[in-house]
Amino acid sequence: MEDPYQWLENIEDEKVLEFINMKNYEFKKRFHEMSSRLYPRVMKYYETPVVQQVKCFNNGLYALARMKDRYHIYRYYGSSKELILDSKNLGEDIVIQWINSTRDGKVIAYAYSHGTDVARINIVDVENNETLDSLEGSIWDIAWVNRDKYYYVRFYRDSKTPDGVEAPASRIFLKEVGGKEEIVFGLGLRSQYMVSIHESANSNVVYIVISYGWVKNSLYSGYIENPSTWQLLYDPGDTIVNPVDYVNGKHYVVTYDQHGLGRILALTSNGELREVVKEDSRYPLEEAVIYGDKIVANYLVNASSRLRIFDLSGKLLRELSFSKPGTITQLQSCSGKCVFRYISFNTPYRIYVLENDEPRVIDEKTVGNICVDEYFVKSIDETPLHVFHIYNCNERSGRALLTGYGGFGLSMTPRYLENLLVFIEDGGEFFLANIRGGGEYGRKWHEAARREKRVLAYSDFAAVLKWLKSMNYKVVIEGRSNGGLLCGVMYAWYPELLDGAVIGYPLLDMLRYHRLYIGKLWVPEYGDPDNPNDREYLLGISPYHNIVRGKNYPPCLIYTGLNDDRVHPGHALKFSAKLNKLGVESYLRVETTSGHIGANPEIMVKEKADILAFIYTVLGLKEDKL
């Protein structure tokens, strides 16, 4: 199929850069004035620290926080809070992606970049502020044997593995600090199969997970100091298994082998298996940890987190819920305590320590005052869809921003809305739809809209759109990455339901996505365009190929980052060029210093203010607070 805009995939071509500069100029000329007014208001919320990750160690924990114009790593030790690292010391516009630490907390690892997945990883002795080792690449899952030896996973994005397997692929390395390294796991593992490594919190056992897409995996285990002991522990077949921990001679795991909602099993090394916590009848089990002689399990109840505490035999002891819908992440166990992070729509973070089954807040921040309602909307096949509605308790405008995702089994749960709290202050109403393809109601919810069934995710989103329009809302839709694909499909299929669309860092050409960057990894989710059967339905959902002359398309903003090394910027550039050719009112914004995972907070605020300027303009929302 001829593609007149394929040249825009070459982002190093001077003509492509000229196209980007021209489109950025057009956008700035149209929206700069309003964006400039919104910028300081958005910055007010970005100045609030946001803890993005916590990592506990035996006597305390580390926290990665995003600040106004930088990232900080803190250490909580007893009642003290100490700054360990300021990203400004690493350079300008730095994003710290993740942190990890040894069990005693004396050594940490952190990854940093300019928003790209490819990063630099430093291994640091905290007490002496000495960098012990450094790595570069797409790397995750540092697991320490001891202070001087550790494992890590290297992802091969665009080159063959040392054993000759085509990218995308990954391998586990054993590395001596400042010295030699060798592959210890994954040799011969085929392309598209990913590996990860997980330390036990209560023993010297390590777990290795081999995953294919987001649909199935298998679990290996052995002693952390000896890779030759690593062997297959459990293969659940065409489903998912995740490790919990090794306690009292038993491996505890979460598997989704029944109705896809998750149950906890105990396995012995000789293969005996016993159900400990049975599958819930309605709600999915997200994850679990063991602390002391208890199991702490994190469930999603209508897309909000709820903790259940069991004893090791599976008896329910207690359930913990929260006053507002929220999300629990970073659930982990260390030295007889359980640590987790809680966030909600106006809570940037709340760090909990659970000891003796009692949750204790050690640090938190909440901003503003908002109202949250929850609804169920029927899809085309009568399936109920959960929807969050977040708004100003004192001022509602009938102007809505609707978002969703619907892919990869990822759940859209409450998150801090720093970029949208200004919108809500001014009467804007934010709706979050939990459509199929996500994980809000388990594996079946994901499978219902995977591959050739993806149309169900789009039908779900359309049902929510129609519900909003039936109440006379003006509606702009917004989505990012796979959510950008969702919004692209809505824009191509249902322009009459939209007042505008914001399409971010998107997949849009579904016939070439697998040839761009790491797109092959997503074939299990979307299908293979090189397979004639898959290609037929992919053509039907590809936004780039379904924009046609003669339809009345509303205003559209497409935004991406030139350094996005996950979803190729060419998707956005080509879509923009085609809309221009058809005379559609559309705008393209390309951030030249950010990647898929974001950018320096100050750059992010500029991006968010620009996006809001488009949304305010399309919806006719008044800037009441200016």
C-alpha cells in the first residue's frame, strides 16, 4: 500500500526537521498567549512534590520524588528524611526513571536519561557518595548478590543479542562491580520473549519470569548466588503467574489460571501445589507480598485499590480501604514491615508503613478540594463500564475531557491530576472510562479486546462518549500511547461525537507499527501486519488509513516527542501531514527534548499548558481564575 508520507519517519532528515519546526511555529502562534497564562497555574501544581517510587530496605526506605524542575532521591531513616541526590547534579533536563537498593540500604542504583528508555545507570555507595559502577542501555531489575556483585536485565532494542537473536529480546547478566560480566540466563530465548528478575524479601531465593507479550509467562527460581540452580518452577500455560515470595519451604505465587481474576498458590520444590487464597468472584488480585506471617494482597474494586490481609493458610484477617478512590503501588516487604504508596486524583503521594497490621502514614501531600463520582455506563453489548467523574464541587461547566486506555491489561486507576487541576478549578469536568482491553476486571477484561477483538474497546469508549453527549456535554477526548491510538480511532470513526481530540505520543499507522522501534513487542497485543488475516482487521482500525475526505472532523491536536524511542514520532508526523492535506483544522506539537516517559518537569509543564490551551479553546472554557 502506497504511503506518500513515509518519508516523515526519517526524523534525522533535514526536511522532516523543517516540517516539525513549521508545525511547532503554527501551534505556538495559535495558542501561545493562552498557554502563557495557564503556565504559572499549572506550575503551581507541579511545584508540589510527587513521590513516584519507594524502595524499602531493612531499616528504612528510599523515595524518588519529582519536584518543580528536578528529581530528588530521599532516604527515610527512623524519623529523619535526608536528600541523597538532586538530579540537577546529573545535568540539565534529567529524568530519573527508577531506583533500587541493596537489602541493607547501603548501596543504591538509579537510572536517568532525557526522557528516553535508553538510560545511564549508576551504582552508588550512599555513605561514601562513591559511584561504584555504571551501565548504559535499556536496563531494568537490578538484583544484588552482595555489595560487589549484582544481576541486571539488558533489553536489546535494535541489535542482535550476543547469542545472535534478533531484537527485541532481553538477557540477564551477572556483573562484578567495576569488572567483568556474563550472560547467566536467557541464552537462545527467541525474539519477543522478555525476562525479568525478582528478589525474595525473606530468603536467598530469586525468581525469573519469562514473558510473551502481556498474555502468558512462566516462572523460574533458584538461589540468588548460584544461577546454575535456576530452573522451571511453574508454567501455568496460556496465562500469567507472578512470584510473591519464598517462606517456610514454600513458593507463594499469584496465578490467573481460572477466571482471570487471580488466586494465590503455595508450591513446594517437589511440585506439590495448594490453593491458599481462592479467586475472588468479581475483582482482580493485582499483587501480593508476605511480611512476617501475613499475606498482604492488593485488589482492584471498581478500579480502586483495596488491601486484604490473610494469614499464611489463607484466612482473611482484615480488609483496608481508603476514604477516596485511590491507587496502591510499590507494595513491598522488608524486615517485618510492609511499605506501599497511595495516590488519588488530588493526592500526589501518601507513603504507608504497615506494621502489626496497622497502617501508619510516614509522609503525604494532598492539594485542592475536588468531588469524585462513579457511574456505570452500558456498552453496545450491555456490558457495564465503570467511569470516574472528577469535578469542582462548586462549579461545573458542562465541558468535559474524557480519557481512556483499553490495552495491554493495564488498568486506568486514580492518579494525581496535576496537569488537570487547573481545568477542574475553572469548571472543567474530567471523565476516566475503564474500557475493555485494560485490566480493571481481570484477564478476561483484557482478552475481550485484544487483537481482532479490539473493536470492543472502541465500542466501549464510543458508548461513554454517547452517554456524555446525551447529557449535552461538549467533549474533547485525550489519550497517550495506546490511549493515543484509542483517540485516533475515535477521531476517524466517530467525528460527529467529538468537539475535539488530543492525541499524544500515539500509534496511528497500524500497518507499519511493528517496523518502527520496538513495535514487534506489541504484536501479541495488536496482531501481525505481515499476516494477511491480521492485516485485514488492523487496516480497519488504523487511524492513519481511516481518515478520509468528505467527513467533518473537529479540531485535533497531535503531540509527540522527538526523543520518543518507544513509539516512533513518525506516527504523529504522518497523521498530521495527512490531516493537513485534507484541510482539517489540526495542530502538531513536537517536544524536541522529551521522550515517551516524559521530560524534565519544567518542560512537561510547558507541554501540559499548551495542551490545556488547545482544550480550553475548543471547549470555550473560561479562565475564571485569571
